[in-house]
Amino acid sequence: MSSLKIYQQKRKFNQTPEPKGKIKKTNLNRFVVHEHWATHHHYDFRLELDGVLKSWAIPKEIPQKTGIKRLAVQVEDHPIEYINFEGIIPEGNYGAGKVKIWDKGKFEILERSQRAIKFILSGKKLKGRYILYKFKNKNWLIFKENDSSW
């Protein structure tokens, strides 16, 4: 099964401006954070991995300082084309509401396993070493590491 199948099943592409997309392997190592005013205001953190944007919904702003941990709920993979998406998802559609790019840039993977992804972000707002740590089902924590501890 395509890792975009769930994404595509949830959307009506004749009604939403979101890209349908396809799996596209790149070595660009980009990330994007979308601020999303849907049923609940949240942030969508996306890493360009495995030909898709691996995605997590984060209820509160992503920490820019060490010592703050945020819940990050893994959601369906999004197509690479979503990296530049901004717009309004119309009412009656999955994720209805305004989507705006909050930050974007490059990342470097330091370590990746089933339970954790360690990486360095180089964005306009998010800079430094971060960890996504999986603790239960689709629930992860995201936090910024003290750069001097590595």
C-alpha cells in the first residue's frame, strides 16, 4: 500500500486546493511547519523522508528553547508537494481551515530508529538539535536538545 493512500482517501481533490501528489524520492532534506487553524488550532511538523513528508500534529507551538517538551501526534504521510502549500481547505473537507507556513528550512538526520529521530533543524525560527521520541502508538514527544550536550 502506498504511504499516501490514507492521505488521498481522506481528501476530495475536486473540492480542496491541496496537492494529490505522489511518492517522490529526493535528497533535499527539507522540513516545513504549517500553522493550521482547523477544528483546533495546531502546528503540523513535516520532515521530507522516504519520498513523502512524515507528519506530526503538535497542539502547541514547537519549542524553540530547551527544557520544553510537546506532544506530537503522528498523522498520515503527506506528499512532497505539500511542502509549499498554503491556503484555505474548504468547510466540509478533512482538515478544513487556514494553513500557513510558520517555518521551513533544511534538516540533517543524526540518528533514526523506530523509537526516535534525532536531527538538526536549520530554519528561520527553528534552529538546533531536536528529538522526536515515540512513547505510545502514534504519540511522540518533540523537544529541543541543549546543543552543547552532543
